[in-house]
Amino acid sequence: MLMEQFTVQEREIEENRRELDERDAQLNSLSQSFNNATIVVQKLKEACHILQTEKHSCEQSLQEYAATKAQLILEKNTAMDTIDIYKEAQKGHRVGSIEYLAARLDRY
């Protein structure tokens, strides 16, 4: 009877060891998964920072483009006005076209 109890206790101890080994393996697996997830989160943070930097740069480039475009449109309109003034002066529709031309050009 004592031997049977000893054998039963040995089996229980062995089963508990196997269960502990399984749980230890599961914890190790969870730990590795957590570490991998932490690395992925860090990479995502870095990627977000890079994207924010690129976004800022693109917004700045867009503002510069818009300002350049506005300046070019203004210069184009000024050139078109100057061409119109010269055409009017050449047609002789205005009295004293040279004075008229000079007065119009002084606006710019």
C-alpha cells in the first residue's frame, strides 16, 4: 500500500512537472510574441514620424508652389496689360499715346 501511494504521488509529481513545462513553454511563447509586438510597435512609431516629416515637407513644398504660381500669374497679367497698352498706343486711338503709355506703365 505504501508503495502504491508512492507510485501515485510520483505520477502526480511527473504530471505536475509536465504541466509546468507546458505552461513555461506557453509563457516563453507569449513573451516572444510580446517582444515581437513591441518591436513592430516601435517600427510603426518610427514610420509614423517619418511620414509626418514627409507630410510637413510636402505641405511646405505645396505652399511654395502656390506662392510661385500666384507670382507667375501676377507677372503674366502685368505682361498682358503691358501688351494691351502697347497695342492701344500703336493703334493711335488715344490722344497723346506716348503720355498715355507712360502714365499706364507708371502704375506698375
